[in-house]
Amino acid sequence: MKNRLKVLRAERDLTQAQLASETGVSRQTINAIEKGKFDPSLPLAFRFARLFDLTIEEIFEDEQEV
Amino acid sequence: MKTQNDSRCAESRRSTVNLAIWTAAWVLSLALVTFGARCLWDFNMALTILFILVNLATGVGMLVYYVKYLRNLDELQRKISMEAMGVTLGVAVVGGLAFSTLDVTNVISFDAEISYLVILIGISYIFSIAVANSRYK
């Protein structure tokens, strides 16, 4: 699953550690999500959406979508 | 201001320390019952049973704190642990039965002690955790 997490984080001048801190996960988890190695759970996706004031679809993109 | 992650980290650290304490207690109680029967109380049945019960109780405590430890991991860390436990279970069953078969069929000259299986489980868990962690780096 593609995502805009890295771009959104950079726009708000947040480090991975700060984003991890805001969403209650480890920095390793943020890094893995940004690199597309790990898909977050729905509750975590909602936390990102709330933090960036966006919808989940605006952050994450389903690669299988036609 | 205390962030969500600060409290999560503190909770995670606390559960790791608790797990370490209970694991150490379990190992010590196992050593005590194993060597104590031989060296301290000369196989006195009542004392041996008492210390086996103590060992079982600390083992249950260790399991409870291991579950708490898993609950305090975040979702990626939990996935890594689950993958490692899956691999470890497979290695333990396949490796353990193969090792036992070697003993039963007299291919090996020594007994297939359970301690070898415990060592295999420990090594495969550590190895699996390291591999999974490097995959999500």
C-alpha cells in the first residue's frame, strides 16, 4: 500500500520520532510504513488521519485499486 | 507535556523489566529444584515437591508477564514477535521430532535430552527476531 506519510511529515517539519511519539508507536514502525514495508492497522491509520487533518484515503492509496 | 509515546515507552520498559525479573526467578527456581535435590536436601520428597510447585508458580508468573509484554508492544513489534514465534514453533516441532527419531533409531549414541530442544528454541527465536527486525528496518 502506497502512502504520503513521508511527504506529510516533511510538510509539517516532523521527525519520524516525533510522529511516532504523536501516534503512540515506535520509530521503527513509522519508518517501515513510510517505506511501504508494513501496512498500519485501521486504528493507527485513523490516528494519522486525525493528526494530519486528512481522510485515510488522502494518506493511503490501495495499489490494487482500479 | 508527557506524550503518548513517552508513556508507551515507560510502560514497555516496565513490562520488559518485569518479564526479565520473572524469567530470572523461573530459571533460578529451576536450578534450585534441579541441584538442590541433589546437593541441599538429599532428594527429600516433600522439599522436592515444594520447590517443583514454586518452580511451576514462577513459570506461570513468567507466562503472565510475557503476555503483558506482548500487549505493550506496538503493532509492528507484535507482528515481528508473532512471526518469530511461528518460526520457532515450527523449528521446535520439526527439529525436536527429528532429533527424537535420531535417538529412537539409535543413529546418535547419546539421549535426545529436552535441554537440547530448549536451546534450539532459544536460538531459533533470537535468530527469527533478528531476521524479522532487519526486514522491517
